Amino acid sequence: MPSALPSGDPAPIDGSLPDSSARAVGERPLGIYLHVPFCRTRCGYCDFNTYTPAELRVSADLAETGDAYVDAALAEIDLAAAVLGANAPAVSTVFVGGGTPTLLAAAELVRMLHRIESTFGLAANAEVTTEANPESVSPASLSALREGGFTRISFGMQSAVPHVLATLDRVHSPGRPLTAVAEARAAGFEQVSLDLIYGTPGESLADWRTSLEVALSARPDHVSAYALVVEDGTKMATRVRRGELPLPDDDDLADKYLLAEELLSSAGYEAYEVSNWAVRPDAACRHNLGYWRGDDWWGIGPGAHSHVSGTRWWNVKHPAAYAARLASGQSPAQAREVLSAADQALEQVLLEIRLAEGMPLDRLSVRGRARVDSLAAQSLVTVTGDRLRLTLNGRLLADAVVRELVD
């Protein structure tokens, strides 16, 4: 089942912000994340807040459950507009994630987007993304999404190797992501992204090379490559505990990351964040850049997290509980935390260091700045002017570098 939410402090039933955060609304760009918590089947490695029709004991087409979700999401969009008030900026980015958002009809996704546009407004050239499983879209649904205002789509490819897909419990055929990319191009999407996972038990370096080469053959605008993490509570964690599957090996993960960097950079892609490559600067995912740069975002949907001007909160997890809260006129927030200035400074280091653009040295404490020379001598970071950046070796050891800078 999905991972647990943090405990936090009680959240106001009307969703109101502390005065310090409310006064700062509009000082940063605003993104909207829409969490669609439904999947046809559950992948063995996934611990996201998602539910299958069988788990919800509803029809496979999610008809009534999907309608209830959309109605609740529309109500939360209205709540967000009321809470943020007149100072809320036009929304810069919208990201519909999951789950598998495209299990809902394209018209329902467009309906939620249009509610965001009518309540907040969309900034000029706003980026509007949906995630999708390759088998959950068609030329008709992609055309409807594009015509409805979606500009970007991210397909969960994960691998091009049949036995790796089987271990991950992925149900699409190895060739389907390439067809989906072509269909998205034909529908007029401005950006198409492919998501890959490396380090699956049983995946060889040659398997990973195959997945990268197949992905590159589609010429996506953007590629994400994430190391597999075996999360507690997942089917895969149970199989590892039983000895049926080995844990991912750190050296193997490093070799696969280096191979990804080699092949992607040779093909003209540049890493703008530790796990993300874009074929040109404007193909970077602006919504995710907002997270890493500490912008504001409101998360709509069960279990979704939000952050506005130093206040962070998270919604109740179950779709029924989420819908019930909103139907009664209450905020769906389960709990929240108000970050201190020190907490916010620490988080900026944790997030900004991952970006190729680096971060200003003045983000660091005196102790952190004193350790920069040692990290540079180990070829883990570079300093150019007033900015600190990870080297390729530093990207491999990013967590260790961060510990040195903030401990």
C-alpha cells in the first residue's frame, strides 16, 4: 500500500494560511499539481498514493469513482483560489501526475485544466503536462488533450527489455512507448518526455544500454532516468526480503548512470538536474524546476503535497475521504508544517544543489562554505563566480556531498 504521510501539525479546516505565508503570496511563481490516484494495476516497485479498481472495489472503467474525483478536484481548485486570494499570480505550470492520469477521459483532464484557467488564469506560454502510461492513450485522446490546452506529455517507458518490464510489473509492450511518442508528435504536443528506471533486479548493463538506445531512437525532447529504490511496503520489497530478488547494487547503479550520461550527452541531451536531461534548454520541465527552486505550488488530489511561502501541507490519502472533506466544505488537508527560516535555507541547499545551474554560495552556512575547498579537491564540486555546482562525480555522490555541506 502507499507510503505513510508525515504527522505534522493540525491543518485549519478552511485551508487558510498563516499570516506570514498569506502576505507573501504572489512573490514567487505558482504551479498547480493535480494528483490522479488511479492505476489499472499496481507496479511492484511503486509506493505512490495510488489505487486500482480492485482495491477500491469499483468498476474497471472507474466511471463513478472518476466522476467523484473530478468533482472533488474542481472543488479544491476553487478552495485554492479562495485561500490564495487576489494576489495569486497566474499559474505558470500545471502538472497532472499519478497514478495514471490518462485513465480518466481526456475531457475530464481538460475540464480540470479549464477550471484552473478560469479561476487563476494561465501565464503566457504556461507549461501544461500530463503523465501517461504508453498503453493508456490513443491518437484520439492525445488530440483531445492537445486541443484542450496540454502542451507536454511524459510517458512512463521505464525499460525496453521484456524481462525488465516483467520484473517491474509493467504491462505495456516494449515497442509501445515509441508508437506513443509518434502519436503525441502527430497530435501537436510541444514537448514529449520519456521516463526510464535503471537498476531493476536482473537488468544487465547491456539491457540498460538497449533501453537508452531505444528511447533515443524516438528523439524525445526530454529524458528522465531514475535509479530504482526498493521502498518498504511494496511487492518488490517483499520479494527482496524473501530472497527472490537482489537489492540494487551501488556500483551497478553508478555504472548505469554513467552510461546514461555518456549516451544522452552524445545524442545532444544536457543534464539540467541530476536525473533529467533535455535536448534544448526550453525542453526542461519547468514545473519540476519550480520544486527545485523553491517556488510555490498547490497540490490538488488525495495525498497531494503543497508549498506556499514556507508553509507545507498534505491532503488525506484515500479518494473517498478526500471527496468527503470537500463535499462538506472543508479543506482536504490532513496536516501541515510551517518551516522556519533555517528549515527553508536547508531545503534550498538540498534542492538547488541538484541543478546544473548550481546554487549561490551564500546559501551555505559558514561551516558549509568551509568544506567547499575539500569537496572541490575531491572533484565533487566546482565553483564559478558565486555559484557552486556538482561535477559528474558529484552527481554520483550527491547525497554525500549534501551531507558535507549541511551537517
